[in-house]
Amino acid sequence: MPRNLDLGLLMLRLMLALILLYHGLPKLGNFSEDLDAFSKMGVPVPALSLTFAIAAEVIGGLLILVGVWIVVAAPLVIINMLGAIFAVHWKAGFDFTKGGYEHPLTVLVMALVLLLAGPGRYGFSRRSTSHAVEG
């Protein structure tokens, strides 16, 4: 196992948490505007979808930041990003500069890596091992 794995997982967690909180926190203060935007983008069940997005991005982001409950937080983020990809970005293709799914796919893969590898030793998780999913 690479000796810097835990440091790498910490860096991944911090960056993913930053991205999630950056996108999630403004939704808390702009719920009605974002609800209108979700409706205009054709997101299914916009109020429920927006509420789930806020939970995944804010609560999931905070859990990932401190390195706890990754097995809960990461699937929330993955489901949220799948929704973003297929409900909004898929039709625009891959290129994020054209509204494509490149960014949500990257966030999804970051969350998947944490789900598979675990939070690492630098966090508040009681687990002393770096692996969340063992096979």
C-alpha cells in the first residue's frame, strides 16, 4: 500500500467537500430561485430533487470533510450526480464548457473512490483502516 495513501485520501476529501459545499450552501439561501431553475431545466419532481441536492451537497459535504459516515455520504453524492448527469447535462455531451456532464461525472468518481477506499486515517472516523469497502 502506498505510504501516502492517507494523505491522498485527505486531499481528495477536502477538495470534494469544498466543491460540494460551494455548490450546496448557496442553494440554502436561494431555494425559490433554484427551484425555478430546476423546473426550467426539466428536473423531475423539482422540489424533492432540490431538497435531495442540498442534503447531498451540504450534509454529504460536511460528512466527507470530517471523514465520517463516508458509506452514507458518498452514495448520496453519487445519486445526486447521476441525477444531474441524466436530468440536465447528458444532452449537452461531455464538455463542461457546453453544459455537459464532465463536472458531475468527476464529482461522482471522486465520491466513488472515497466509497471504495474509505476516508483514510486523517479524519474523525473510528475506523483505523483506510478501506470502507473490502472484498
